[in-house]
Amino acid sequence: MKQLSALRAFDARDRLARIAVPTLVLSATDDPIAPPRFGKALAEGIPGAWWVEVDASHGVTLHRPDLVNPYLEEHLARAAS
């Protein structure tokens, strides 16, 4: 329980503005563990980040690659240019 408490207390939001690489934050609409509002807040804290919300649940990268892969491909293309 002590480890879980430490994880919940961890907050690195003040460091987000220092991220200087192209960033894609992808959120799943029905994710009970990481709701979209958290992804959106994360993206808002990272300069130039791209936030996308897809209609899925937690584990979207594993369960719905058909939704995720087009965004990853576009993100990588943007980052390479």
C-alpha cells in the first residue's frame, strides 16, 4: 500500500514544459484508468503536443491497433519532416 500511495502522490506536471520532442498523447474515450481529461491535460502541458481521443477503452494500443496505428503513422511522419 505504501508504494501505491507514493505513486498517487507523484506529480511531474511542472516538468512537462521542458519536453522538447514531438509528442502524441492518445486517449481512449472509455478508459477508466486514464480518462481522456488526463491525456488532454498532459498534452496541454507539453509544448506543441498533439492530443487525440479515440472511441475505445483501456489498452487501446493492444486491442484496437486499427484506431491507433494511423495516428502513430501520421505522428512519425510529422516528426520526420
